[in-house]
Amino acid sequence: MTTSLSFQDKLDARIGVADSLLCVGLDPVTAKMPQGFAGSPEAVVSFCKEIVSATRDLAAAYKPNLAFFMALGTRGLEALHSVREAIPSDIPVILDGKLNDMGETAKAYSSAVFDTLGFDALTVAPYLGEDALAPYLEKRGRGVIVLCKTSNPGSGDLQDLELASGELLHLYVADCCREWDRRYPANVGMVVGATYPAQLAEIRRRCPDQVILLPGLGAQGGDAASSVRAGISSSGGRLLCSASRSIMYAGDTADFAEAARAAAGRLRDEINAHRRARRSA
Amino acid sequence: MTTSLSFQDKLDARIGVADSLLCVGLDPVTAKMPQGFAGSPEAVVSFCKEIVSATRDLAAAYKPNLAFFMALGTRGLEALHSVREAIPSDIPVILDGKLNDMGETAKAYSSAVFDTLGFDALTVAPYLGEDALAPYLEKRGRGVIVLCKTSNPGSGDLQDLELASGELLHLYVADCCREWDRRYPANVGMVVGATYPAQLAEIRRRCPDQVILLPGLGAQGGDAASSVRAGISSSGGRLLCSASRSIMYAGDTADFAEAARAAAGRLRDEINAHRRARRSA
């Protein structure tokens, strides 16, 4: 049992054991699954289990995305639960839900995600403010990873707005995350896109030890060298480099699991090379 | 079939037929359900169907909240679909998901919510920017209702931040919503809490004809008189006053459906009285 470990401790231990900062995103799109997998929820579960099985020694964490399981229809949450159960208990699992709601509703989400479905961490959005996030932040030792500077091209529409104080909105959010991490029992992290290395560096400067979840490598064009250099924590870890499609759909024939393993291994090694280069710099 | 009507047209027609601005929120909490309902997904569906049946002539719209169905566990989406199917087809149904994601993920959500589950409208959060909302905004005639100024006590943490331009963040979002409504095939509305009537009045001034979804009456303490006065559109409608707990849990014994009907009727009539007072003012 690892339930007494906090998310941060569990992640630190796992990063050490696997020698990896790679977070494998599980975004099952039925139309993209390899030959031989029909589009049923059972097929999605089988496919995800094969990806997990092929990459489990290479992954620091897994990150299923709620949307793709919802898109399976009425049995999507059952499939999500089956996939979560298939991941070894010493590997942290983050539900990418980007949730935001308040009061009783946030309590219901928190209960569903952490208690019913048993995830170690969850992504949430900050627009509703602190009281809306409290039901997640109050979960001792769970990870609450707040959208800060997202990887999409238009993330600046709101996130780069300059405030009257002279601060940019995403840096204001980063400062909130630092304060919440100090004040609440949960471990608070930030989502920062690999597509914005300069912003990543500034967020890391302000939040030296918090977990940063870094999407946007691979398919979205983020550069591993600059983002690992900018995003690594003061202790050399706590950066989770997330890749989904470039691993899950690396192959589309019978060798898809080997292709996924090879893609995951290459990315892990590339990330580690930049990590070591920075350490020795 | 009403699928050729836009969300806005369907809502206008329904507001006229039902003579109502009341949106009945469906937030099933198993612990609060009346005696005789066990906590199973089937019981939740039966309970929600009874609430719909008791209030259907009084409701301008229904609004199930995704969180409470997720909290049911692996069969939650099946229950959500059953509840959605039980609502007469001429009444608009809004999924309160407060979603925010991007790219392929947003496409998956959009497909799940509008195509698989068949909702008329969806609530979304703006923090990720326009390109992240495009998969919803591109759905012709569906409703995309953007969190603008939410009803919770801490909504100002981010939403009331003053920008360098002198604008407040939630008004910047309202201006985006007006522009998106003009540029995209979907009907774009805003969520504005009844707990903030002054902010509601300013948002309505900037967005005279768009749908405003108004939570926060009843349990959260919003005042019907000031918020109906401030929030009604130039044509006298397009304001959806949402109440959930005060209707669903109005009674907890065998008469719960009658109690829900009585509570819904009182609130509809109260809202209409303020609406008519404003019209004749």
C-alpha cells in the first residue's frame, strides 16, 4: 500500500526508481487505435492496458484524460476505472479533468476523483477562485495541479493579460499556487506548456519545489531541451513531461505496443539527457 | 423534432410557452434524496425523472450538473443520458460541465456532449482562450455558456482583477463572449451569479441580447428582484434563473414531488412578478 505517501513523495520515489520524468498521457481515440481494436469501451480498456504494460518501467506517471473516456458514452467512467486499476500502485496516476466548479459540486467531483476512482492527483482550472478549489486542496497528500500557462496557441488570450499591478495573469496564478501549497494539506502543482519555455522558467523561479506538469512536447511542438532546462525543480525533479499521442499511436499495426515502448524510451532518454546536462552545467 | 432550431430560438419559444425563466438544476446528491430512494444510479434516475415530471410545465430549461453524475461512479454517464432522455424535446437542456480543454480533447468533449449525449447547450470556462473553445463555438445553433462572473464568494479572486487596460477580467470575458457570439455559429451566453447584481447589470449592458444563465438564487442568497431587474434582456427574456437544491430537496418524504412542484411554481411566479414590474417600469 502506498496510500500514506503524499502525491509529491510518491512521485519523487517513482522518478527515482524509474529514472524518468516521463508522464504517459492516456487519450484513447477510438478512430486512431491500431488495427484489431474495435471502438468499444472494452477495446479502449484493452488498448490502454497494453500501452501501460509496454511502458510501465519507463513512466514516472500516467495521465488519463477524462474527455476521451466521456466520449465513449455511457460506459466511459467504467472504462476509466478499469484503466486506473491496471496501473501499478507505485506509479502516480493523474486524472486530467481540468475541472472547475464550486461548493457542493466541487465536493462531489473531489469525492468522485479521489475516493471513488482513486486517483493520486487531478488537474483543475483557477478561474473560479480559491473557495471553489478548497474541496480538492483540503485532500491531504493528494495532488492538485492548477492550469497556469497552458500549451495551446491562444493560451495568452486570458493568461497573458497584464494586470493593473503590472503582473501577468498566469504569474498571478502561479503565486496563488505557491501560497495554496503552503496553506493547504494537498500538494499543489501547476500545468505549464512546453511551448512557452520563457514563461516556464519564470514560474519555476517563483515555485522552486512544486510539481510542474508539462504538456506540449512532441505533437504540439514544444522543445525538450529548453523546457527541461527551464522547468526542472531545484532538487532536479518534480517536472512531469507529458506525451500522449506520440506514444499511444507510435505504431498502428500489430507492433503498436513495441512502437509505443520505443517512443516512450526515446523520449525518456532525451529528457534525461537534458536533465543531466543541466545538472552538470 | 426540434433539432433545426438554434438553442436561442428553442429557448425563446420555450420561455414563451411556459411563461417562465426558471431553469431547474438537476444536482442529485444521493444522501439528500427523499426516503425510499436508495443511492444507486437507477434510484437517481428515478428521482430526477420524478422531479422533471413534477416541474415540466414550469421549467424554461433543465440543467443537469455533470459532477453529481460522475460521483455515482462507473455508471454515472448512463444515468445522465437516461435523465436527459426523460426531458421533453421542446425544453432546452444545458449540461453544466464547466469544461475547459483544448484541441483534440475539446473536440472529444464537444462530440460527447452535443452528439453522443444530445445536449442543447454546455457551460465552459474561459481560462484557456478562444482556440480551446472553438470546438464548441463551431457547433451551429448549440449553446455555449461561458463562465463570466460566478456566484461563489471567492469568484473575485481572479474574475475581479483589474487589468492594465483598466478593465475588470470578468468584463473582458463578457466582451469576448459578445464577439464570439457574432463570429461563431454557436449561440454564446454567459454565466453570471445572482449574488452580484451590479456586475450582472454591466454585463447585460454590454451583451443586451445574449443568454445569461443566473445561478445563485435561493440557497446561495441571491436576490430575485435585483437580479431579474438587472439581468433581463432587451426583449424581456434570455435570462435563465437557475435553482437546484431549493427545488429538488424541497420535501424529503413521500410528497417530495409535490413539494418540488410547489417550490418551482413559487420561484417561477416570483421571477415573473419582477419581470413584469420591470417591463411596465
